[in-house]
Amino acid sequence: MASLLHTVSPSPLASRNSLHTRAYIANFSRSRVPVPNAVRCSVEGPLKYANGKPCVPLFRSEEMISNFSATKTHLVNEIGKNDTRLRIFSGTANPALSQEIACYMGLELGRIKIKRFADGEIYVQLQESVRGCDVYLVQPTCPPANENLMELLVMIDACRRASAKNITAVIPYFGYARADRKTQGRESIAAKLVANLITEAGADRVLACDLHSGQSMGYFDIAVDHVYGQPVILDYLASKTICSDDLVVVSPDVGGVARARAFAKKLFDAPLAIVDKRRHGHNVAEVMNLIGDVKGKVAVMVDDMIDTAGTITKGAALLHQEGAREVYACSTHAVFSPPAIERLSSGLFQEVIITNTIPVSEQNYFPQLTVLSVANLLGETIWRVHDDCSGGYEPYSTLGID
């Protein structure tokens, strides 16, 4: 038995402990030290195998390599499918837009549980792991603004506590953006307050679409990617059979001149007109006069949002008085607070063109309404942010990110 121990060549897969254990057992069997309560066994004849001698199956190396490669490929595919580092979750504000974004990116929306208790409190639980992931939360703060804003904050907190690597709040419509400065004494700057709330909740980045004013980006102490929905509207207008010589772009107020000028430059370098408006209170507008010529022209009114539609409808009425042949209303955000639908469907507009940053219920549809999708725009921006690619920076370009 001792000679056998010297001739055994240990397998490279065997450990030092296993070899040491085998040697110890063999040496112990040769010991002559009496063991109490031991049982003596005697072998009277050679061992017999009823089914023949035991054998070890031999595998060809080609089969082992091919089988191992197939198993490895299968495991890699499964890991790549289930271990993506980019996750998209949707709030309850605009799930249709979130689904379109995920479809454009070739991904599935992350599983998330959002519910409200009887007293209105919001409960959020992620139904899958986001540890070390780049997470994007799609949630516009559209009406009801306070409910959707609080839901976004709770979603950010849930991702932060689940050890997400990066959290980006995708806000197609940023509420409270109109309160971006003090126009009278003792007013709040709610845009700055909301920016602080999103930052303190744990967001690392914000992706917003058509902020009411550019200075709102400075209210955030984190990175902000600002994209513009106007290229989507421009592509749609370019597909219509409107002669470029008949076009005139109209700003509904003095504050939107920069937006309208950039829009006119990309719309066949059309001329610009401005509606002078005097506001006496919130959601109350009075048109005074028109700067520019619109007689016999197709007027395209451009604004970032339509709330009660008071400004844009009074501007359209003035344009018709000044001889405009047709009036188109173009806006990124369709807030549509009452009585916006009645004003927009009154016959002043040839067409009202909006995007789906805010969901429009079917009961608010009217014949002149056209809804365009910004899902491709936001999806492409998310890919570029995730891959650390620059979209270039040109105001009101396709991707105004840097």
C-alpha cells in the first residue's frame, strides 16, 4: 500500500488537502495501534462485479470544447439580456410616451410598483434590481402637477436607496417653470424650489424638453440636458404643401421672440412678426397691436406651451383682422386648461400642432388637433447621454445637448 502511494500522480484539479487526506487514511489503515470498539473485517475471496468491472467514460476533446463553447455562449447571451446597465422606468403621468421611448431604444420598461394609499400618500417599489445601473425615470410634472412632482421625487428616492449608479430625471414637461423670476414684490421663485427638491431627492442629472426659459437650467446644481421639440414640428410643417414665400412666423408675445426667430430661420428663413401683448393678471391677456406684415400670408404662431389658450387665440384673432390667410398654432406642451379646447376649436386656426410631452385625453380631441411624438428625440438623447456622446450644441437644433 505504501508503494502505491508513491506511484499515484495527483490530478492537476486535485487540491493539496485532498492528497493529504488520502495519505493519512492509507497510513492509518497500516497502523498496528489497537483501536477500542473496532470491528475486524476479513476478506475471504477476491471482489466480484456483477455488472462487470467499473470503467471511467472517456470523452473526446473536440466534443468537450464544442459543448463548453455552446454553454458559454448561452450564458453570455442570458447575462447580456438580463444584466443591461441602462434601465428606463415610467411614472404614471405619461406611460404612453415612456413606452414609445423604450420601443425606440429597443428596451423594455423596468418593472415598478406605484400606488396611492387611501389618504393620498404615494408608494413606490422597484420590482427589479438597479444596483450599479444607469437609471432614467420618465415623468413629466403635468397636471396634476403636485401629484406628479411628488411621485417623481419618491421614484428618485427609491432608486437612490436601491444603489443605482446614476439617476436621470427625464422631464418632458417641467412644471413650475413659469415662476422663474420675481415680477412683483413678495413672490416666490418656484422653479428654483422645484430644482432644489429634485436635486436633494438624489437625481444626478435632468433631461428636460423646451423649458419655459433658458435660465431655468441654472437653477439646478446638477447637469441639465435641454432638448427642443421644435425640430419635430419643423419636419411636419416641411411635409405640408405651403409655399415658402407665403410663410410668416409669429411670436405671440415679446418674450418668445428668440424662440420664434430661431424657428423662422429653420423654416425657409421666413419673415417674423410679433404680437404686442399686455397682461393684467395670470391667464388674462389683452392684445394691443401687431409688429410686422401678415396680409395674405400663412401665419405660424410658435409658443412653448398652450395653457388656457387665451394669448394664442387673441393673437390669432388679430392676425385674421390684419389679413392673414391661414393661421397655424404650434406648441410643444399642451397643458390645455379649461377653456382651452373651446377656444382652440372655435375656427380661428387651420391646424393646432402639439407634441405628446403631456398626454391629451380623447375627450379633448378636436378636428384641427395634430399630435406629434417626441419619443425618438428623447430616446436618441438618452442613448447619447448613456454613451457619453455629444449631440452638439446649437439653440433649437435637433439635439441641443453638450
